[in-house]
Amino acid sequence: MCVFSAHDLMESPRVSIQRVSYGQVHAWRLVEQGHYLQEVEQSEARSKESPHYVLLTLVGDRLSFLFYPILSGTRRRDVPSEQLGASDISTAHYPACVSFAEASSGRFVFSAVGQHCCLDRSAALKLDKMQGIWQTVPYWLTAVSVLGLTLFIISAWRNYRRLSHFPGPWTASWSKWWMIQATATGEMPFRLADACQRYGSLTRIGPNDLVTDDAEVLRVINGLRSPFVRSEWYNATAFSHNMNHAFCERDDSIHADKRNKLIPGYSGRGIDQLEKQMDDRIADFCKLIDRKYTSSATEFRPVDLARICSYFTIEVICTLAFGKPMGFLEQDADVYGYLANQKAMLPIFEWLSTLPALEKFLRTPWISKRIMPKKTDKTGIGLLFKFAEKAVADRRASKHNDMLGSFLDHGVTDQEAEQEAVLQIIAGSDTTATSIRMILFFLMTNPCAYQRLAEEIEAAERKGTLSFPVIQDHEATQMPYLEACIKECLRMWPPVVGLMSKEVPTGGAVILGKHVPAGTCIGYCAWALHRKKETFGPDADIFRPERWLASDNEEMRLAEMSKTVDLVFGYGKNACLGKPIAQIEMRKTVAELLRRFDVGIVRPERPFTSVNRNGLFIQEAMFVRFEKRNR
């Protein structure tokens, strides 16, 4: 804001402002090169109460006065004016928006802001009473602002000092800004990997947050007897604020009790139909492809593999959880809008895990009641709870030899069973779908590996060792190159890459030679861990299944690689309960698809889109071409 005298304005070669009086009336007159353009007047009585406000603005190709509504008592009088040509208007002389405010000293306040101007109330203050800008701010507001800034500086300093001996991005030392940026881009796992590569295996990413890509550290903090506990990150995965499922339960004793009741069902013990139910869904998947998406020399019928893989894995897990599919494959559609709802909800879960204070706020009863899933919902997680409620009631009414029946037989309550059934679907379908997609993607983009696996399946077919219509798991485990491809894909593209942070126990801990204070959260950097050259060799960044077919003198290295890749499924007390089912599903599905079809990528220049939210991948537009194999 600049200050000019009336004399300065009237000396302008192109425009001048003149003040004239008519008795008790004062007027402002706009003059352009001697031409009298416009006049605005204001009563003397009104001017005693407040200073004059005048806004000079460029409207089209005409200079004119404008007044704001707050200037009551002002009236505008149009007088004959002369039209100005566009060539006469120079922004160098006339800013697009100029404002003037008169003070009792007879001076004018001048301001210009781009193409627009907001006449601030501060401009109304008389300049002879204004010693400085701070005089326009109430003293109490100044005091509060200074106090707030002081407290912020103290808090930032304390945050910095707490973990100052750990390297990391500078913004992470005093705020969550680095984590917020990574969350906003949907690239958290990749940014974590970059940070670990740049700063080391124990990197600071927040005021109270570290991340590691060290396999041994992860085994220590997740061990069965580890004193480390689950952090607030897990709270964001809850479906209800009244009851926790096994994954989000942070109390170690309660968590262990829940796991012990669920393990028999997840392991398949006493469930005769588990693999048979999976076979039925694999057969449905192959029938859908055969019926609608098989191409030939005369017909091209591409399909989004990302979409139909999601349909397939949901149907598998729904069959295991509820005893029957939901109709995704049959209708070849996102029935009940489940996938669309999941895509919308995952970013919200991610923000809640990044900002635990926000998650705590949402637990306020009157908010929680309105935003959490309900059985009356027509789509999404709430609808799954409705299905789960019916499935549990059916199993209470009559014996069912399936996973949900096993949960109930081992002491899980009805409400707990509903929670665990929904967790099965959300956690089990997305992760397995990602793995199946990416196994096929890496094979399609590595012709040598694809050909070798196809030949292995053909050789087993010729020997008559493969069952029909669907390969059995014990047959698939006899194919070493299939196992190598699956392990290599899990290494290259872990299906779950969330931080899953654990809290350091009371007394702190020494990790990689450094003391970590109690309460610090240590997260998991999956992307960096599974591409470490020290573990997987100098070509760790490329897909090469042969690394898993080591000779006898490499058994120790192979064992270390296997132990590291197994961390994809967690470890110790935090190991994934669904690991056995996921492994069976991947082996059988990949083997059966390549047994029946040749598959190729349609758009190699842009094979698919992928964004990560809260550790899970949302993948779309993976268009492929299926063609029947000659058997």
C-alpha cells in the first residue's frame, strides 16, 4: 500500500482527482486530460462520521468511480462523460483496480491487487491516527498470536530434539508435513523407499515416527514375545468404534486371544470344502473369460484384468466367509457398488492413519454414529455387515463346516464373527487380486519367464499330473518355476505396503546401535526392504524368477531371501492369518489361467494405472488379450 497526496494525483498527466464543494456537499471529480468525466458527492454530515471512500476502477474501456455497500450515505451522480478509447488506457498509468481513501490530513491511500481490489476496513482508518499497522489489531489478538507462535516454536523444538539423532527430511523433524505430502500424492511407499535409500535403514519421517527397511529390526519388533505394541496407525482400520476386529486390536492380550480363536478357520483345519469352494470360483472365472473376453484372429475382445481379478477374489473370499458368492462374476459387474465404495473410502482411512488426531476426533459419539458403516447401508462395508449378520445367524441355526462356522465353534461371539467376516473380504480380496494381477503383468512383460512357466505347466499336463477341471494345490506346489514367479512378484510388488507402525515400549529400545525413546512409532518400508541389493543381488530392481532356483552352494542366501519375502505376510504375533489361503489361491489361479489361455498386454506404453492408499493398491485399466491355448 502506497500513500500519495492530492497534489501528486492532480499532477498526473493522464488522470486527476479534484475535490470540489457545494455548500455542505463535497464532491469528487474525475478528470481525464482536462475532460470532465464523472462526479460523485458525499454529504458533509456523513463525512464527519467516517472518512471518504473512493474506488477508481477500469470497467471495459471506461474509467469510473464505484462505491461499496458499506459506504452508506454516499450517492453517485453521473455527469456527461467522454468515452475513452482502448488505446488511451495504459495499465502502466492505470492499474486494473485502484482504490482511494481520504484521511483528515487530505491525503489518499492507494492500493492495487491484480485485476481486483477489496477495499479493506483498515483503509478506513484515518492516517493521522494510525502510527503503524499493529495499531489496527486489537491488543488481545496480538497477545494470543504471539503466545501461539511461541508455543509452536517450543513444541517444534522439543519435537526436533526428541529424535534429532536420526536422519531424515528436514520438515519431518518438527512436523507431519512430509507425511502429509506423501499421503496427498498417493505415493507413500515409494517416498518411504527413497527416504530409506537416502538417509539409511532407520529414517525419521515425522516428529515421533521412524521407518525401517531392515529385515532383522522388523522381526525383533514383531516377534511373539516382543514388548512393542501396535501404534495408533491401526485405529484407522476399524469398522466400528465400539468393537475392534483382530487386525486393529492394539491390546496384546486381547489380540492374542482373538487370533487363537481364528487360526483354525484360516488354516483350513477341519474344513473339507475349502479348496473345493475355491475350485468352483476359479472355474467361474475361467468361464467368464471364455464366454466374453476370448480373442481370436478374427475377433478382438480386450478386458480390464484389474477389474475382473477384483471380482474373482471377492467371490472367493465371500464363498469362504459367507458360504456363497455375491454375484460379481455371474453379473460381471460391481454389484452393490462395493469396489466403488472401497475406492472412495481407502483415501479417508489413509488420512486417518497419517493424522491420528483426526481419527480421535471422529470417534466422538455423535460423529461416529453418522459416519461409520451401518447394516442399513445399501452399499459398501455396511452392506457387507448385513450379509455377515445373516451368515452368522444361519450358522447358529445349523452346523456349517466352513471358516465362519469354525470361528463360532472356537468361541467367537456373533458380533465378533461379523467383524472378522467383513475383515476377511476387505483384506483378503484386494491383496490377493493385486498379487494375481502383478504376477501376470510381470510374466507378460518378461517373455522368457512367461515361456518357461508355460512350458513347465505343459510338461506337467503331458505327464497327466494335473487334475481337471482345476489344478489342485498339491500339484501346483510341485512346479518350482511357478513358485519362483510368485515369490519374485511378491518381492517386486508387495501387495500390502502400509506403515503398520509399532510403538517402542516403556524404557525405550536400542535399534541399530541407537537409542529410540519410548512411544516412538517405527514403521515398515516394504518397497525398500524387498529390493535391497545386499539380500537379493545387484539386479534386485528387475523381475528375475531364476534367482529363486539357486544351486546347492547358495542355500544360505536362498533361505535369507525367503525369510525376507515372507515378511510380506507379516511376522510373529502380527503375521497375516490369511497367508495359507492367499498362497493356495495364487498358485491355483495363475497355473489354471496359463493352462487354459495365452495372455498378452494390450497397451504396453501404459499398461495400467495404480495408486496406493493406506498400504493397498487401487489398480485400473490393465487391459489384456486372452486367447485359448491348444490343448
